[in-house]
Amino acid sequence: MVALAVVPLAQVDGVRKVTGATFPLLADPVHRAAEAYGVYNLFNDALAAPSVFVVDTDGRIVWSYVGKNGGDRPDERVILEQLP
Amino acid sequence: MNRTITSRLWAIIGVGVAVIVGVGALLMFLGRGPGELPPAPPPVTLTQADGPIAASINGSVISQSSWGEAVLLDQVLSGLAGQSAPTPEETLWRLIDQELVLQSTSEQEPTAEQVEAQITALQQTWGVDESAVTAALERVGLKRAVFEQAVGRLLKVQAGLATLTNQGYDTAAWLEEHRGGADIQIFEGAAALPISTAQSPIPTMSVPSPPPTLAAAKAAATPTSAPATAPPIPTSPLADLEFAPDFTLERAGGGALTLTEQLSEGPVVLVFFQRCG
């Protein structure tokens, strides 16, 4: 799993330290990735919409979910079922 | 009270001190016409930033790490003040505005007692005690010293604005003039990639772009079988999302991650978080 957020690196690092997360936490401060995936500023908040993309080793997006609001996230089990 | 002036004040001062300066500082913005501009500040040699640069203002730099701290601090202070937090872009422009004021004025550093008095006043305004502030800072990994430095800087900016007002300037007009005449560059990552120039009008604090269509994302929601041969992963933002656009981003804790390299180790679940912290 790779987590991304449209925030400066220091802020992501603060979260890493607080949570102890071991998976990659990436900073996308100029929202390049968020825009490439079409999830930037969907709520007019200059942030990424909560969203999940499952990518297989060929680079193909095999499943995705884009939240309809800030709290709309798929259940972890649903995501795990999509893993190729 | 003029709404534009109010928002301009917030832009310069920031959430924390804006709460406390209130009416007094706003009055400073009223009824003043633009006077003769002060002499331009002396050329500033580009200072060495601690790590990647977020922006430079007439040669003075704001590092990405200090920007990140300011963003975190804005979130903490906004939470304590019961306000919505500014976006990272808004925070960066506030830092730039502050730097413009500091470059053109020469106020004394506030004393530790003045900083503490200001912090106490803020806590009383917010209705919180010292432990609540400390806990809120610790939750995002900030030390109190960062808060103290920010308050000290804000006091200095506030004094600079007062000086400009006493000299007869309309500080809103003054800021607009100086933004237009300053060499302001915003950097993308560590690479010098100016996206704003001195010729630009005052940049908006937040530049909302029209929401992109979700059609492509929804079209990709149906699982599909993998191709027999691995196609190249498109890197264009215009990709239709059948394939994951590649990217390289800085990773918390050091280093960078490139999607294509990560995919060589196995499938990847990309999770975009709306908020962080």
C-alpha cells in the first residue's frame, strides 16, 4: 500500500512519526499525482478526494474507488478482495 | 468592515494572531490612501535553505520544511480557534506576504516575555489552557518552540504593518504593490520551477481548478484482465486511467518512490488521503 496526500513533505512526515506507519507515505504538495488520477479538488477544497486505486504489476488499474465526500472510503476488506 | 481588507489581514497575519489583533489592527487598514513607497530593500543574496526550497522572495528563501511546519501549525491553531484551516497554498502565500513586510521594515525582535504574553492572550481567546495547546502541537509532532517562533515572527510582522500604517500607507495597497514588484518564485520540489512571476497580479490564495470528470475513473472501476504483454505505463496526466499514471514523489522518512519501480515488486494499492494529520 502507498498513501498519498496533497500536503508538504514535513506534514506527511509528522503523520508518519505520530502513527508509526511503515508503508510509504508520499507528499504530493503540488498535486501532480492527484491531478493525474483525476481526484484533485473534486470538492473544491484544493485537496485530493479520498480514493483508492488498485494497480497490477503491468501498471493496469484493475479497481478504483473515488469517494463522494471526505468520509467516503471503501472498506478494507473490499479493497483486499480486489488485489490481483 | 471591508471584507477584502479583512481577508487580506488574515492572509498576512494568519489565523492565530488575527484572532487577537481583531479590531485594532483592522482599523489600521482603514481610511488610508497609498503613500509614496519606501525605498526598495537592498538586494538580498540567496540564503542557503535547510533542504528543498518552497519559495524565494527577493532572494530570501522559505524552505519546504519550514513551510510544512507552518502548515501543521496553521492546522493546530485553526483547530484551537475553531476555524477551518487554510490550504497549504494559502499558508505559503501568507509566509511570502510576511516576508515582504519583514524585508521592508526593521522591527526589533520581540522579547520572550512579549511572545509568552501573546500566547497567553491567544489561549484565553480560544478558551484553552497550556496543556491543551501542548497536546495539540504534540499530536502533529510539533514542539512548542515552533509555536513560539511563529508567534514571535507574527509580532514582528504586526509591528511592521503598524509602522507602515504610521508612515501613511494603506497596507493592503502596499502589499499589492510589493507583490507585483518583488521577485517571487515558487519552487516545485527541489527544482527551480517558477510558477509565479513578479509580473503576475496578486495570486489568489487558493487556485481551485474545475473538478475533473470522474468518467474515466468510473470506467476503470470494473476489474479487467491483465494483458498478455506488459504495455508501457503512460506518464501523461491525460491518461484515460486504464493504466496508472507514473509518478515520483518524496517519501516521509527520506527518499522518493516511483510507482513503476514499486510495481516491479508486486501490485500496489494507491490510497489518496484528503487530509493528513
